[in-house]
Amino acid sequence: TKNIQFFKKNISPVEGALTCNLKTIAKKYKNIFLKMDIELWEYFWINNTEIELLHNFKQIVIEYHNIHADHIQKPHVPPDVKVSCFNKMTNTHYVVHAHGNNYGPTTVVNGNRIPDVIEITYVRKDVFSEPPSVNKTSLPCVLDKPNNRKRPDYNLNFCPFTQNCES
């Protein structure tokens, strides 16, 4: 379609021949679809992006790394930075899908295996006339495929991913 423009560049705080500052692009456009997999830097990018600028992104798919783990892997992301990131995203966007990356390990919390790497799909809140209903679809769903085909996909059929949440 003529209405879609793709930018395939490395994101950087500096503009260059092979790099661009995502904030510069985002200020120019509305209704942006963003796919982000930047190996722990997602937390810093979100926390350093103004709320007003997040409104320019209609859909965002982010692969979050080290959800529970605090590996030696750099950069180190303190737990409060991760929580701040998730809270900031839910101020402007609804979570509409989640998929665990089965290449990574899991952490058991309340008997549930939570993936250490998870892909979250967000849609900007103003796209909806009312908040979407709580997920009733089994996860992974038919659209999901295991990242590692030699291992089973992670089951996410528990709170907060499905309606099985206690009040």
C-alpha cells in the first residue's frame, strides 16, 4: 500500500547514515506500528520516552528480556525500572496479546512458569471505544509459534494473561 512507510535502521541516540533516533521519526508520524527487540534496552527506551510521544504509536510489539532474572547480562536493569516501564506502557496502551519466548528460562511464581523473555503486543487505548474484555483465549493461541521449534511453547493460561485472575 502507498500509505505505509518502512524504516529499517538501527536505533541510536545519534542520527547517522545507518542509524536514526526513533524519537525523531516518531515526532513526524502518527499511528506508527513499532516492533522492538533491543536486548534489555527496551526498558530504558520506554522510560525515557515522553508519554505524549508514546501516543504516536498505534501498535507496539515489544520483546521484553530478563523479566524476572537479574543476569550478568548487560545492561543491568533494576526491578523498579522494569515495573516503571510496564506501568508507563499501560497508561497509554492496552495489552492485547502475550507470547513467551521458549528459548529462555522460566521463573516459577505461585506455581506458574513465567517466561524470562516475553513478547507483548500493545494497542493504543484511543483505538477502542471501551476497554477490551479480559482475554479468554488459550495462550499460546493458533497464531503463536514456538521461537525454538524443538521445545514446546510456554503455556500462559494464568493471571495476568487470561481471565483466571483472582480479585
